[in-house]
Amino acid sequence: MTPQKAASTAATPATGRRAWVKKTPVEVVLEQIDKQEQKVAEMREELAHEERELAKLQGARKLLEAQ
């Protein structure tokens, strides 16, 4: 390790960073489940938005085909 890296590593606690806490396998899996649930919720919101856009375009198609 270079003296600069050693000095910066030693100064890390002074910067206000939290200490690393080892997680149990159960905590890791639960965290992954939470992340996946959030991802699915975001995708559902995006899907709902896209479905609304599709409905608008289909309504416009009906108007154009009626003419």
C-alpha cells in the first residue's frame, strides 16, 4: 500500500462514514427480497403508465378509422 492510500484509509472514520457491519445470510436474502419488491412495484407503475398511453393511442386510432 502506498503512504497516500494508507493515510486515506486511516482517515476514513473521520469522514463520517459508517463502519462496515457484516450481515447474516438471512439479512442478505431479506434485503434482496426488498429490492426485488421495489423493482417490481416500479415496473408495475411503468406498465400502468404505458397501458394508459396505449389506450389513448387506440382511442385516436378509432377516431381516425371512423373518418
